[in-house]
Amino acid sequence: NNGAAEFLPDRLDLNALRDAAAGCEGCDLYRNATRTVFGEGPKQARFMLVGEQPGDQEDRQGHPFVGPAGRVLDRGLQEAGIERDDVYLTNAVKHFSFTPRGKRRIHQKPTAAEIDACHPWLDAELAVVKPEVVVVLGATAARSLLGRSFRVTQHRGEPVPLGEAVAVATIHPSAVLRAPDRDEAYAGFLADLQAAARIA
Ligand code: URA
Ligand code: SF4
């Protein structure tokens, strides 16, 4: 596999991208996942939110952030005053990566090679949507968009230039759910979303 680049359509619009991504074989993740879960939201959105990869529910339903992490994200967006129709939601990696354990599918972090292989889709989404603000959710999205030396824990909530846009990194909403002190983790997550909201 040589990455997603050779699967990109000639015409860059969201429908053409979604159709082409459905057939992507740019890395091995397409083999075991149910489907490509492409980004969703209006082309005019001022905010682009970038997660890691679809989870179990997203893989089944075919939409980003429809599981437990999505509920944390929805609450955060609402409390930060970011309107849903101002948001394009996507992931750094478009197929669910997991290891089977009995009947369950255990989420696996995408590798650096998988993140790089999938980057052309994210780049194309950025080129079409041209968001003002990119909210980078966790280390995988940060690796894809801000490079391997960027540390979310050190620079979360800070505006950083990303092409024509401004990026703000925060922890992944799944990390809020796993945190020993969920309320504290959520408060930090919300503060970062509020920092992003102030930029637009
Ligand atoms: N976690 C992500 O990073 N993305 C999703 O779409 C769902 C869970
Ligand atoms: Fe293509 Fe990305 Fe899926 Fe890999 S994860 S097959 S690069 S869409």
C-alpha cells in the first residue's frame, strides 16, 4: 500500500472525496473495518474538528463521533457555544483499527504509517472546507496535522498557525472518559474548546 494519494478524485469536492474514500486501500486498515467513515458537515463550516479514527460505533453506523466520545464532544461544543452547523467533523484516520477479543473489538491506536497513509484525505478536506479554526483532538490528530514533535499536553489551548487556519489542540474526548477525575478532565477540555471558539 502506498497511501491514500492515488485514490484521490480529480475533482475536489466533498461528495467526490467521500465516494472515492469509500474505496480507499491506501493502508491495510480497510481490510478488517466495515467501511470508510469520512468526515461530515457543511462545506461552509468555520470549525473543523479532527479526531483519531472511527471507533466501534462509528464503524458500524458509518458516521464520525456517534459513540461515547461523541457525546462528550457534543456537550463540549454546546457549552462552548459552537453551533453544530458551523462544524465539520472528521478523523485523522478513516478506518477503525482494532484487535478482536472474543466478540469484542478492542480499539488500537493507529500507527504512524497509517496516520501518514491517510493524511491525503484530511489534507483534501482542509482544502475544500477551508476552516478558520481547526480543533485538534488528541495526539493522533496532532501527529497528522502538527507534526511528530508537537506535544498536546504542553501546547493545548494555544493558537498555532496551520496554513491559512489557526489550530488549537486539546485532549481527545475519549481521554476525558478514561481520566481518573472526569470532571477535571472535562473542564480542561471545555476550556480548550472555549479558546478555539474565541478565535473564530
Ligand atoms: N473517536 C474518534 O477519534 N473519532 C470518532 O469518530 C469516534 C471516536
Ligand atoms: Fe485509506 Fe485511510 Fe482507510 Fe488506510 S485508513 S485504507 S489510508 S482511508
